[in-house]
Amino acid sequence: MITGKGESVPNTETEIDTAFKLTLISKRAKGEPRTKFTSLMHLLDAKYLKECYGELKRGKAAGIDGKVVEGYTEAEITQAIEDTILELKKRTYRPQPVRRVYIEKANGQKRPLGIPTVMDKVIQRGVAKILEAIYEPTFLNISYGFRPGRNAHECLKELNHKIMGKKVNWVIKAEKKRLAGEAYLIRYADDFVICLQHKEEAQKVLADLKERLQKFGLELAEEKRYYRKVLRLIFKWLNRRSQKRTWNWTSFREYIQINPLPEPKLTYAIYNTW
């Protein structure tokens, strides 16, 4: 059900399938941004959730129940979806606890990773596609993270286009302000890059950004991922060159402490034009 002007979106399961309803929702969201969408749970029908199950990646780790996507037979997944829909209608559905695992990072620390059960992934995927239909039309074109038809490669292509084809001499890996020179913002999830024409404005934006983040108890992760990515590549290269697994992370980190790599900088010149 939608509150707003214009045509309404049918909400009965027998009229049209969820995929077409999402198309209508997306059209309404784009044409009437102030529209309020309510009563969307009926979109989570059996056919739609079966499609969401089919979109899940195979070969992934199991959740707390020990089940994997490819482990379900046709009859089992059909029954599991029907049971879940019944729980949704009764408002008794509760997600299962997420299985917590830790993967080692290049800096020796461990990154926590949560693995939901298959059926929780199905529901998450179904809800995500509904929210996507509502909010995707309102996203700015500069955003690339976790959007349909976009990925990190598209983000890098746009960054390359701005750096190579526009008046950009300085890049800040990190808020857009009124500037005298040209400036471009490209965002991927919680990361964003600011391309600027003039060195002085790049330094000013970086200083202002740090000051603003401090007001919220935040700071820029200056080492971020690029330094760690280089470390992983060097570690891989050393082992490949020796044709044996002669290096482990402990000995490699000791070597890097003795022979450290130069730390990356947040701001750097693309062309030496000043």
C-alpha cells in the first residue's frame, strides 16, 4: 500500500508478482520522493523468496545451524520458505544468532565476521531488494558502494576519468565545500575520495574534515587499507619467488619492522604543476 497521489500498487498476491511491484514502487519513489510506503510485508511471498534464495552465492560458510545454500533440496527449501512466511504472518519470525568467526588481517589483528543462516540470508536479501527499490532512485550518482550495477571497478573508472580528464591536481582520500577551483566527490560505501584542482584548497579541505570528524569522536584512518594491501602483495610475491612457503606472517612482520615501507599519505599531487 502507498500513500500519495497517482496510481496505486496492487498488494494482493494473485494480481502481479513482486518483481513487477518493485518496478512500480521504484517508479513512484523516483517521481514522488515524498511518498510514504507502508504495508510492504506482503511482498515477501513464496515465489519472491525462492528467487532470493537462487541469488545467494554458493560455496559460502554455514551459519549457526550448520546448513549451507547448496545443501537444501528443492523440497527442503520450498518447505523452509513456507514455514518462514507463516512465521512472518504470525509475527513470530526471529533471526537466528549470527555465527561469529575471525579472519586474520595483514597487520596481525583479527577481523570479526558474522555468518547468518541461509534462511536469514534469504529474508535479508528480500528486504534489501524492497528497500533498494525505494531508495535507489534517490541516491546520488557519485555513490558506488553496494548498489545494483555498480562495483569497485566502476568507482575506480570514474576516479580515473576525473583525475585524468578534469582539472585535478590533488586527491584527498577521505566534504565538499565551496571552492574556487574544480572539485569532485566519489563515494564507495563509507569511503570517499575528493579530487581538487588546487593544492591550497586540498590542504584546507583535509584540515576542515579532520576538525569536523573530531567533533563526533571520529578520525581519519590514515593508514586505511592500501598500505595493508601492499603488504599482502609483498608477502605473496616473496613466497612465490622462493617457490616455497618459506615466509609466514610472524616472520614477515618482523622483517617489515626492521625494513619498514614508507607510509602512505592522504593527500598527494597527481601532476607536479605548482
